[in-house]
Amino acid sequence: MGDTPSQSPEPVVLTVCTTCRQTGSDPEAMRPGRILADRLAGSALPEGVTVRGVECLSACSRSCTLHLSGGPARWSYIYGDLDPDAHLEDILAGAAAYAATEDGFVPWRERPVVFRKQSIARIPPVSMPSVALTPTPAPERRDTANDTPDTPATELTQD
Amino acid sequence: MGDTPSQSPEPVVLTVCTTCRQTGSDPEAMRPGRILADRLAGSALPEGVTVRGVECLSACSRSCTLHLSGGPARWSYIYGDLDPDAHLEDILAGAAAYAATEDGFVPWRERPVVFRKQSIARIPPVSMPSVALTPTPAPERRDTANDTPDTPATELTQD
């Protein structure tokens, strides 16, 4: 937020699933994610934030859902169990806080409750390095005779 | 996979949560995600695929979990309920099929069962356009007097 931005931040996108619906709800009714996406699109969005409606985030049991992202340098998040009546303002506030960061990481206490409590998953920035791993062969492999990768050691016959 | 690739594909990353554990499991035991990440790192990874271990994908109830991604032009996926003993080979096969695509979309029948059945969420490529939305004001707004966006119509007084 300084006068000499060291990098131009990537746009922030609220990707909303417009097709999922809660179990037992009227299949003919407008989907809550569509309502949420339409209302976000009709809101005064924070600077740098856009809304995208997509068909199926494949998190159907947690309807309605959205994905908050802002380029490879930022954390991204998936939120679920959203209610277009209850959560619109909090989503906008959370997106504004997120868009004001370079890495997408908003301190826990500064996130709206819906973002604290209803996270389905979060994904680190692409640049985040791996923890130190210890490469380990899988014990169930039966390639004791040799290491030729072409040998289908686990191939099963149909009977 | 042709002789004249139109674009250089981005690297594919299997990001594995190394910290989550299943409810009731021994908290001192090595976490299944760490075992999975170590075994993936010890496997013959498909071309263009790397493994990254991270601390917490915030999908703790679906341990162990991984995120499959390959740059902004590809779909990305989050999978859960993974078992390092049962699913290693399928994860490698699924990552290979994914890495062979430009957009990350592998036909359903060509995905390993674990990728078909244990998806937590999927995220479309950044370039995927929005479905047509109908910008709609939220009904709970009390801006009936006028439409001036500068008017804080929903401002509440504290009492």
C-alpha cells in the first residue's frame, strides 16, 4: 500500500460455484451460489477484486462454495456452507482484507468469522518451498528382483 | 506430446499436507501425509511432476490430503482421505495423466478411482470465463432512499 509498489498485485478473484445446492432443497429453485454470485456482482467490490461464476467446484456437499485467489504469489482458500443472505458482507470484507495483502495471508483475528470457521482447504503460494522430505521407497512394491521400471510387478491376473 | 509444442507446460506439483492426522490416531506417530510425501519423493515421479510437503492444507478432517496443480492454465484439484499404503500408485498414475494435459482436465474414466471418488474440490483454470451473471443488489440493504453508492445506507449506529 506504499507509494512505490515493488510489484503489481495480481487481481483477486472470488470464484463462486453457481450449481451446487443443499441436500433436500428444491432442485428447481435458483441455486444459492448463483444468488451469491449475482449479489457479489451487484455489490461495490473492493478494489482489485472480481467475481467469477463457475459450474461446479466439486465441493457439492458444502454448498454453496467459493474459491478466493489472487495469483501464484498468494495463498488461496476454499470456503463452504455459505449463505447468500447471511455472509455477503463478510465475504466482501474478507476479500478486501485479502486483496490488501501481497501473499494473501490475513492474520486470523482480522478475518471475518465465516472465513475463520468455514474453510474447506487452503493452498500455499506456488513459491512456498517444501518441508524437508526423506525420500522413501514404498514397502508394498514387489520389485525386489530388479529395478527395471518396465516390469509390471504389481500386475494382477483376472480370475 | 507432439513435436511442435505450442507452449511449454508449467511444472505439475503434488502438494501434500504433512501435518494432518486422522481422529483417534496416535499423535506421536508419523503423520500419514508425511509418509505419503516421503514415498512420493522416493518414487519414480512422472516427467514434469514434483512433490512438495507443506504444513497444513486446512482440510484436517479429510486427512491425508493433497493438492494437484500445474500452473494457471490448468484445473487444480484437492483430494482427501488418502492412504499412503493404498493410494501411492494411483496418485502417481493420476499425476502422470494430469501432467500429460495442457489444461489439467483428464477424462473421468481415465482418472484413477481415488481421484474420481475422493475429490474435496476442484478449481478451474484462471482463464475460464465466468458464466453470465445478473448483478443483483442484496435485499437486506436498506438503500431504498436513493442509489448513491457513497451513501453508507447500511451503516448501523451502536446502541
